[in-house]
Amino acid sequence: MVQIAATRTTASPPINTRLLSLAALAAVIATLPLALTNNFHLDIAILAGFNAIVCVGLNLLIGYAGQISLGHAGFFGIGAYASGILVTTYGWPPIAALLAGAVSVGVLSFLLAKPILRLKGHYLAMATLGIGIIVSIVLRTETGLTGGPDGMMVDSFKIFGLELYGEKTWYWVVGVVLFIAVWLSLNLIDSPVGRALRAVHGSEVAAEVVGVDTARYKVMAFVVSAVFASVAGSLFAHYTGLITPAKADFFKSIELVTMVVFGGMASTFGAVIGAVLLTVLPQALTVFQDYSQIVLGAILMFTMVFMPKGLLPTIEGLIAQRRRA
Amino acid sequence: MFAEFLQYLLSGLTIGAIYALAGLGFSIIYNASHVINFAQGEFIMIGGMAAATLTASGVPLPLAILMGCGGAMLVGVLVAKFTVERARNASVVTLIIITIGASIFLRGVAELVWGKDFKRLEAFSGETPINVLGASMQPQSLWVIGCAAVLIVAIGVFFNRTLAGKAMLATSHNRLAAQLVGINVKRVVLISFALSAALGAIGGSVVAPITFSYTEMGIMLGLKGFTAAVLGGLGNGPGAVAGGLIVGIAEALGAGYISSAYKDAVAFVIILLVLLFMPSGLFGKRGTERV
């Protein structure tokens, strides 16, 4: 019985539930602005959306391919600064800068992936952490290009003579991009690639024995997740208009990983929920003022101790249990 | 020329000694529980802050260091007891987040207790530089290197000569077998956290006169300690010590000869290069995977 329950929660949902959940996501994105009455709330929703886009990608790597990355904020930062520097300093069209950022991150992550993904567990954590930290140190130090620790201003996003401006517009931009990210991710998971990735997560050796080119799929998940982060970074830079190296540092990387694990590994919607909750949480915790860090740390520790699988899979498990009873 | 080199070497050795202690702390906990404890840097911070604030309020220095050490050990045991022990079967990434949660929590508490500003701890035996073959050395550096050396030797003796130490080594080799011969493996985990916390806290209090004490002092020191432990091969104590010294010296030389702005990047560049060619660190066992 336990065995059956386990397979039910880990198997990918059939097509119709997938469409249903996509529709639900679209509905939530479409109706949320009705509840968010002021720009402050919209702003938080937009930031949550950016984090969610990164987390959906990162979940492919952590949740499906079973590989850790403690450096994805570095890719977010490269995307953000590519847009900032190319558009603001060199006058490129924003969409070209976004693509240039995404392509360079894609190439960089591809080159790094092969040697790095040979590493296991904590060694992989160390290597990715190192990459992230090196990126953030470069961004902090190359003052002439990046503005140093104080960051740099970024021009607004213009496309076909249209300027994206204000929280209302950006909400829809981020909503649509998030929807596309989720759709891509679900498609990938349901494809043979997704099956191969899950096999890699289950047992890399077993997957290799049955003929899965594990290295190739791990590299793919790494590159896709890095590119998601880069695109989110580019858009983020245009939205806030000010980027700082803090957006690429170790803590941002940790925050992203935490969102994925908190929401639920190997669950695309879990990653979205984790991103939203952990973006809103620090805002909500400001009522605790001096205690907010303590509360945040305690929440992280104890949710992970009591729900090591994350929020969504735990809740799904409870529901499944209730149904059987 | 030589004096300059010696100067960098000595300052690298000083900070490397702290990385070595932190790296050793990572290794001890990893051996006992296969957990990478990202709160290791916070033990250093607790030691540094406790020593600085307690001496400022009139407590004699040795007592202040002991109190900081005791406090850190208590915190370490609590972290082990209430989080790590309860999440034994969680995945690597979940355990990493748990210890990071612990480190955020501890920094939050420290900020509340001690405030955010920098605290100064007087150097233990004055600040008159000692001339070493043309290079000048702060007396405090000798304290750091000396204390680290004593602690490292003590840890070596503990693991190789005492029953408790041997029990811990046995647990790291084979947890189940250790349990079968009557070793209390749960207590081994608790002791490993207490030991690592003590190493970190003492390291923090001797280095505080050089770096100042502040609540975020443990972040980079902890990450460099992790680098040291991985460089030496995770779970390899002497490897972690060597890793710490290598990272410290490379960092000081890099800062001196290449670019001081990229000082903090040196450790991470080294570890990436080493891992490219030696996926288990410099002295790590090349593991075969059992399927």
C-alpha cells in the first residue's frame, strides 16, 4: 500500500491534470490583481514571480535531476548585469541584451556543467557555491563596468517603441513569463527527457545501466535552469531599475534553493508556491522587527526538520492518506 | 623581496590557521553525521563576540574565552539535538538548508544580544610588532597560530588515543557496525557538534583582535572553512588542516601579488581548479559507489 502511494506521488501527473493545473495557475495569475489593491502588494507579487521563474528552472535541476546548486544567483546576476550594461551603457535594444545574456549564461553553464556535474553531493555543493561567489565578487569589484557594491541604474524595457512601465504592466509581463516557464517545465518533465532525469535522480548507476546518457541529461537540466535564471535576472534588472551585486551573492543562491526545497522538490507547482511564500514571508516578518531574522531561521529549520520533502508533497501525501482512509 | 614574501606568508599562515580550525570542525561533524554544518562560522562568531563583549564588561580574558567556548558548545549540541538528529534521513540539500536556517537563527539572536556594530578585543600581549627576518609580525598572530596548533594536536590525540575518540572514528567508518559493538552513535553526533563548536569558538576569540568581532564575521570564515575541508577531502581531518593553511597562504599571496580586491575569490578559484582534476579533493579517498 505504501509502495503504491509512493509511486502515485512521485509519478508525473497525466495530461488532463496537467492542463487543469496550468489552467488553475492561469486563473490565479489573472485574478490576483483584483486582490492586490496597492502598488506595494503588486510589487511583492512581481518579485515573487521573478523568484518563481528561477525556482521552476532550478527545480528541474534539484528536484528532477537530483543535483545541488548553491550558485544559481550567479546566473541570475549575469543576466541582470548583461541587460544593465548592454542596454544602459552600450545602448543595445533590451530584448537583444536579454538574449545575449541568456546565450552567454547558456554557453558558460554548458562549459562548466560537464566537469562540475561529475562531482557528487557536497563536492558539487562546494563547486557551485564557488562559482556563485566568484561571479558576485567580480560584479562587486569591476566598478568601471558594474558600478561596484552600490550597483548600477538600468534603463526601462522598451520593445517596438513600447516602454514597459509601472507595477501593473510588469505584473502581466512577469505573469505571462512565469506561465510560459511552468508550461515549458511541465512539458519537459513529461517528455522522455523528464523520465530520464527522474531515473538519474533515483539511481544514477541504474539509469546508466539501462542506457540513459546521465551526463547529457544532467548537463541539460543545469543549462536550462541557468538560462531561466538569466532571463529572470534580465527582466528583474529592467523592472527595478537598480541592480546590486547582492542579487548574485551566496545568500540569494541559498534563498532560491530554499524556495525550491521549501515548496517541495520535484514539484513544479511546489517550486512556485515556495517562491511565493518565501518572498512574502520576510515582508510579513517585518512586524517582528528585530526578531525577524530569528523567526525566519526558525521557520527554515523546523519546516525542513518536520517536512523534509517540502510543503506541497507533504500536503499531497496527507490528502492521499485521507482519501484512502 | 624576501621580507615581503615572508610577510604575506605569515599573514596567510595566521588566517589559514583559523580556516584550518573551521575546516577541522566541518570534517568532525561530517564524519559523525554526514552533515555539512553551515552554522560552523557562527561558532566562530559566538567565540569572537563573547570574548570581546565579556572582557569589555570586566571578565578576565581566559574566563571570557572559556565562557564563549562553553556557550558555543551548548549551542552546537542544541542544534544537533533539535535539528540534525531529527532529520537523519533527509536529503543532502534538506540538511544543508536546516543548518543554514540554524546559522540565520543564530546570527539573528547574536544581533539581538550584542548589536550590529564592530566590537574590539585587545590583543592578548600588546601590539608591538615582532621582527621576523625583516618581516613584521603582530604578537597576536603567534597566539592564533599557537592556539590552532595546540588544538589540532589535541584533536589528533583525542581521536587516536582516547576511547571516545576511537568510538567516533569507528562511527564514521561504519555507523551500523559501531552501533552493534555498543557505541552510542547519537551521542557521537552530539559530541562532534560540541567539539566543532569549541574549535570554532576558540578560533574566533583568538582571531578577534585581528579581524574585529561582529555578528557577520562568521560568514566568510565559515565558507572558507568549508573550502578547506573539501580541499583536503571531506572527512579527512589532517587534510582539512592542510586545506586551511593552503587556502590562507594562497589568499595572502594572491592579495599581495595579484589583487587585494579579489582576495576572497582566491579560495574558490583554487577549489574549483582542484575539483576539476581531483573530484574528491587533494587527499580524499577516491570513493567507489556501492549500488
